[in-house]
Amino acid sequence: MLGGVTAGAAPGESPLARSWSPPFPVDVGAVVAPVRRGPGDPSFHREAGGAVWLAAGTPRGAGTLRLAVAADGVDARAWGPGAEWLLDGLPALLGADDDDSGFVAHHPLVAESRRRRPGVRLCSTRRVWDALLPAVLEQKVTGTEAQRSYRQLCVRFGERAPGPTPVPLHVPVGPRVVARLADWEWHAAGVDGARRRTLVAAAQVAHRLEAAAGIKGVLGRELLRKVPGIGVWTAAEVAQRAWGDADAVSFGDFHLAKTVGHALTGGPVDDDGMAGLLAPYAPQRHRAVVFLLLSGVRAPRRGVRFSARDYRRV
């Protein structure tokens, strides 16, 4: 046993395994759901029985993690050079580092949603680049466009996930590969010049950006924003996943302010209005947003719908 991990054979062959019994209720599917980037995410798979597979880039190399709920907690298996690193981070991934003790629900809808979902916690993947890549791709485009680009980049340039995955999985394409992609390859993946420049700039300092997961909070987000093209929205999207930032609100999101406003006031608000509504929840404003989204309340979509653009045809 190595720190709770049962050693197996060489990386990529027999898995390493770990069982963990959390001292709190955990809804595994809901906790790791933010890691998934759309239904076609090539690094995420959920089995019909509920087990979850994640392909990841780690400081030690590619790794695949399988999570399954057991009678006494969570059973995890991992493959590849990054297997031990992924198993070491299992508690953090499932919310062990998430402290909600000071959270107070100031609205009945938030309180009811929290009561109904006691197993929801904020995950911490500890992987900045894996969260940053899809977040940048999601800037100012439709979800369909971003998910298509992410899938194409990972499948074409990302490493095949180690282990006996039930479907082919791919590790998110790494910063070294991103930094040397040719213009035509970006074009083929449907990524415009602005997002391309941001990703290349981030890839060139990716090793420094990983420190944000250890710094955390506002300072961690500020470190990410030193890269040209990474603003408040992108930094928040990364922080929510990489270190479970409970206060990182995705200001600038096309739908979020309308949804929060409709849920709490019955009508739409802008980012300033959302900031005012969420102010009582600081420093856990993102947690309040999570419970509002889980409530199922959505603002009616009556505005102009943006059609997906295909930059490959430009």
C-alpha cells in the first residue's frame, strides 16, 4: 500500500486501486459533473450503471480514473503514469477540501435546493490546464461550437487515455502540443484567431499557471488573468473546477445573470444586478449559484438565438 493506493503492475497495464469512505454524503455524479464539457466530451464517460471515467493530464503524465459508488464509499481505479497522482487527489476531487460550514442560504429557493441535494460539493481537480483549454474555447461562441472544437483537438492531438476504457477516451491536448499547432490545424478545428492566440499564450506559461491551484482564491484567479485573453469569466470557470473556488462567479456569461435574476426576483438582471443579489453570499457566491442552477429554475429564452458558426468554412 502506498498512501492508501494499492500498487499494481507497470503504468497502463494493471490498475492502481483505492477505496475511500467520505465522512459526508457525496453525490459522485453531481460533484464531477462540472468536469464534463458537453455530451461529446472525449475525456469523460458515464456508464449506464453510474460509474464515471475521466481521462486527465497530470504532472506525471496521462492518467485515467474510474469512479464507482460502493456500499462503504467510493471505489476508484486508475491507469497510466498519472494513476497514483489521480488516486491521491480522490478526496479533493469529490469535495473533501470544500468547506461549506459558513454558508447561509439567504433565499428560500437556495435553501430548498441545498436541502434536496445534500451530497453536492465543489470538486477540485487540481488540474489548471485541463480546465483552461475548454474554458478558452467556450469564449464568445455557442456551446455547440466550443464542444466541437474541444473534441476535435483532443481526439486528433490528445493522447489516447490509458486503461480499458469502455469507449475510446482521450486526454485533453497538452500545452506543448497546443503551442506548436499550425494555423491551418486551428482553422480545421473551428477555432478563431482570438481564442487561438489566448491558448498559445497560456500554453507558453502553462507550468506557471498550474500554481494557481495551490494559491487559490482571488490571487489564483488573478494569476490566470495575467495571460492576455483570459478575463473574469474564464478565470472563474477554471477556478470552479481546478480548486473548487466557492466565490468564483462567472460574470460575463450570456445566460447566467438572467437565470439568477429570474430565480431570485422573477425577472432578468444584468451582471451588476446579479452581483447585488449574490452579495450576501460572499465569500461563497458560486456555491449559491450552483444551488440555484440545481433548482431547475431557468429564465425564459426569448432573445435572439445565435447560430453556431463553423470557422472551418471561412
